Amino acid sequence: MTSRQRFTGIRAGFTTTRVPVAKAQFQRHQKVWVEAVGAWATIDRVIPVWARDFDEPVKITYDVGLGREFRGDELRAEEATSVSAPEVDSNWRILRARNKWQQPEDCTHHPFPGTFPVVVTDKEDWGGWRTPGAEYDRAPERIEFQARLIAHAPQLMAIAQGLRDFVAEAPHDAPVELQALAATAASILRSVGSGKG
């Protein structure tokens, strides 16, 4: 028996009180209300305080750029708006509408001569997004790109939600770059949900 095994056996007979470890309540780039100051701030750094013989931090403070570090109980997370976002139908698609203002032979420089894109967001093939003819004729490649982007917006939103939720489960385990992406995704999703740009 090694000395380490003997020591472990000796300690096994004693009961020890386990010191609770700290868990991060907030993540980097998250907007929080600072009670002591009475202002909104964004978390710049999550600062864990480590102690010897502990695998996890025993205390966590937050730097919000206001001159000192704050404990988690001094901060409050931004509350989600009570107005929920409308259900998004993921079947947004591009339809081709006939170009009424130009003949196909007059617009051979267009990606699809004689038509222009219309993004429909409704099951009945109406409602959605379209562009004025003069604007399409001026920059058809840009309008085609916008149509594809808008048609895929529900899938991109689902990816952003998944990224935000994934990092929120264990923010201290995620790389800094992934945390920054998740914070950006969360900010965009809040903006989309509130209707404010």
C-alpha cells in the first residue's frame, strides 16, 4: 500500500464539510442592471476566485467597467420582454413572379430573365417580401441574394437560438470566441423578438 492510499484510507473515516463551489450566474457581454450604481452595464469579464484543492472556483465576481468588481447578488439580468415573438413558419420560400415592366430579351443581364424573386412567408403563397422593379433592374444580383437570405431567415434564427442555448448551459466551459458569438446571437434575437432594431 502506498502512502497516498494509506492517507486516503485514514481520511475516509472522517466526515468533512464540503465547501460549496460558485457557479457563474452571468456571462461575458451580457447586459445587467447594477443595483449599487442604478445603471445598466455589460459584463466585460467573469472573474473566478480559485482556492487550493478545489476543482472549481469558490467565488465569482464580474467586471462591468464601472471601477470595481461586483458580486452576482449585486447584478440583475435583463428581463425578457413579456411580448413573445410570433410563431415563425419555417417554410419561407422564393417564388418567381413575371416581370411585367420588361420583356425577357430586354433584361438578359438578369440572373433569371423575365422574372424577379418574391419571398412568400405564408402557406397560401402570399404575404412576404418583394422589391420594386426599378430597384431589381439596377442590382439584380443583390436582390437575388437578399431574397435567398430572407427565405433562409427562419433556419438562421434557429441556429442562433441553438447557439445561445448551448452556451447558456455551461458558459464557463465555452471558448471565449463561442461566448462572444452566443452573446451576439442573443442580442440579435432580443432585437428581433422586441421589434426594435
